[in-house]
Amino acid sequence: QAQVVESGGGLVQPGGSLRLSCIVSTNIFSFYNLAWYRQAPGAQRELVAAITSDDTTNYTDPVKGRFTISRDDRKKTVYLQMNSLKLEDTAVYYCQAKLPSSTRDYWGQGTQVTVSS
């Protein structure tokens, strides 16, 4: 079992940057695949970026070149560095943790990112 806690959201102007952090409390963090999702008002939750246990990453097209996902296994933390933020990046951002061999996944409570001038 794992507990997931996100932090780092806030209000930022267009073109600004934020770094989200997600701590996953588990003794086997290094085995987890990790991902960031977001959900804008009235929209479905969508995958933003993901990173596997061997550091393979993938991104949804709208954030490629602007967002970077990374992980620090010693700190049991996954990060989402968001640069050149746009109004349409406004959403609640959620962290997901999942073992490749399991159908169960773990989610945090979400952190609000608001991009506004």
C-alpha cells in the first residue's frame, strides 16, 4: 500500500513556471511507475506525463517541450517541472503511483494550478 501527497501548486502568470512534487510513502518506491494527470473544470482527467521505474518518460503532446517529469528514488518523490505555462494548463494536478504487476493504483488529493494574468 502507498500514500500519495502532492504539493507545489499555485497561481502563476502565463509564461511562468511551477514545480510540482509528489511524495509516495512506500518501501518499494523504485518499482513504481509514476504519472501526473490533470483535470480542468468540466473536463475529463487526462494524462500529462509519466515515468517508469527505469526512467522512461512520455508526455501528452500539448506539454511536450514545456514540462519535464523526473523522479528521485532516494526521496520517494516524483516531480513535474512546468515551464512556459499557458492559460489552458489551469487544472487540478494529480499524482498516480502504480506497480507494473498490479491492477491497483494510488492517487493523491490533487494540487491546484491556476495560470492567470
